[in-house]
Amino acid sequence: MNSRRPRLHVMAAALGAMLCIVPAWGAKRALVGYYPSWLCGSPLMPDCDAAADLAQLSPGYTHVMLSFAQPDFAWDGANWTGTGLQFRKSPADMKPAIAALRAHGVRVVLAVGGAKYLDWSPLAAEAGAPGPITRALADAITALGLDGLDVDYEAEGAGPKQIAEYAGVIRAMHRAVVMAGPGKLLTLAAWSTGADCTPATGLAPCGGKASQWPGRAGRERLLFRDETLPDKLSMVSVMAYDAGTNNFDPVTAYALYRDLLPAGTIVNLGFEIAPEGWGDGRLVADAAHAVCHGSVFATNQFGTPTHRPYAVDRLIADGPLAPRRNSNARDGAMLWHGLKDQDLPLCGSAATISALEFVTQARVLLDGRQVTSAPAYEGTHDD
């Protein structure tokens, strides 16, 4: 997965001095958007059509994650019963929308888990051999024309039981994408403080400091002690939001994950449009607009003062674009979620950034491209 080179790069290398091919899509950084299955047609968005809006998502995205499937997944192909997905359109109606995105080069992935689906043990039990859940996930990937699966393990705790279950889930979901056929992806949404250091992880990678957060702090650091697990993942997106602006800094979280994971794994910095589900964070477009409460970080998760703006331009510059020892040229950004453009709070006299504005700005910051009607990618995908 993450060790293969795009075919055009292989061809160019073979041609040597005769020809130099640098495909536009090969240099593009990742921009991931989550698409919640429950919003279109709901009281919050009554005029939204799930299939039409999915097909017409911004071409600035490189990956779209359909969220969320339940970990104890069942699939009969006729409806969403047993899947956890809440689309008000049938699978038959959603499949052309998925195909439309993929025709523009966007990878469409099924996200499993999230904050409310926490019954992971049956899926983890299939780590060693295929079972009904892994078969159902593989069948759904094939039937819907999807590109793979995204692990969103948000169970509480970071003890041995949680680490073992989490590892089993990754192995089982990797088995499912392999069963679905060649070229399928397994990605992961990582907890905000999961790469922090705690007494359980050892403090050396964090300058001898322990995270001030309880619960899931250090969980992914403990998980990836098993060096076989990152090799199963092509991309990790850090959920660097919903943690407030005191005792947390997204760039610190991103840097810890980037140092933790191999260079072959794409690492994305996650964002959420205000208002966030928890905490006081108010994401703004530019550092100059960080003039309200919730738009400036006071300290990071180790108690170090930062006083840095919660702004898209600053976070992308200091996060995925900052040079690091094992950076990946595809490192980028993730957005939860792509439909969040309603009831945006103010920061000073201006509204906080919307989802559509975020995608447009992030695409320019990441690779200098204006979002137009052109495809997000122009070529074969191998990541």
C-alpha cells in the first residue's frame, strides 16, 4: 500500500533522461472530508439530498469518508439496516453518487466507528480469521464501489484491553480491504492526544513531559509499539479538535504523530468548523482574524505556553507544510465535516470559516491550486 510508487513515476524512472513525467495528481497533498450520513434530509438540513450533495462535493477533496458504519456491521445490499449508516437514500441511489466522485479521482472510503458506535469486540475477534463482519465489510466495498475503510476507534481508555482490541480491529479491517480486492485502502482517524507521552508510554519523545490529559492520551503511541500496524495504514488523520484552546495545540499533536509514524504513511492535520462538539475552539481562516475567545491557544498539552492562533493558515504552515525528518510529500489536512456551513458563530465582527471556504483555502495553502470544476486528481491512484 504505502510503499508502492505511482505508476507514472515508475514509467518516468524507466525512461530516465529521455523523459521526465511529473503528473499533477502525484504531487497533490491529501485533503480529506467526512460526509455524515444522518444530515441530509434531517430537520437541520431538510432540503439536502444525500446522493446529489455527495456527487457535487468540492473537487478540492482527495478523499471523502462516508460516516459512520457500526463496527458490528451487517450488509444485505438492499438497504442500510445493520450498517449503522443513516442515509435517507437507498444503497442503489447512493452508488451513482459514489461513482461520480470517483470519476473525478476522489477516493471514497467507508468510515467505521465514530463517537457513538463503540461495540468493537466482535470485529476485533475476527483479527485472526475472516468472519461475518469482515466479509460484510468487503462485500459492501465491492457493491458500493468504494475505495476502502477508515478506522475511527473512539472507545474510552488506553489500557491493555483497549490497545489489544484496537490492534485487533485494525487487523480485521485490513483483512476486509484485502478481501475486497487490490488497491483498496485502510486509513485511520487518530485521537487528538493519542501520540502524547504519558508515564505508560515513557516521556522521552515529548522532551520528558507528560500529557496533562487523561483518558485516551498516549493510546496510539502504545498501539504503534506493534510496528506491523502502521504498515497496514496508508493514511492517518489526527482529530486535532474538540479539545478546547487551553492545554492543547493541534500543531503539537500533529508533530508528535508525524514523528511517531513512518515516512511512507500520509499524516493529515484535522480541523472542525465552529462551533465544535466540545470545548471553546473557534476556527478562523487567517491569523489576523483570531480576535475572539476560542481563537487563540493558551498552552499545549504539556503546559507550555503557545499563544498561537487557531487559524487555518497558521496550522497548515506549521503542521503538514513544516519540514520534518520523516515528512511525506502527500501530508495534508482533514475536515470534520464537509456539510458544516450552518449557524457559524462570529469571531469579532466576522463569521468563522465555513466548510466550503475551508476546502478552498486549504487547497491553495497545500499546493497552490484554486478549486475549480476540474477533477481533484487526474490519473491512476496507488496510495
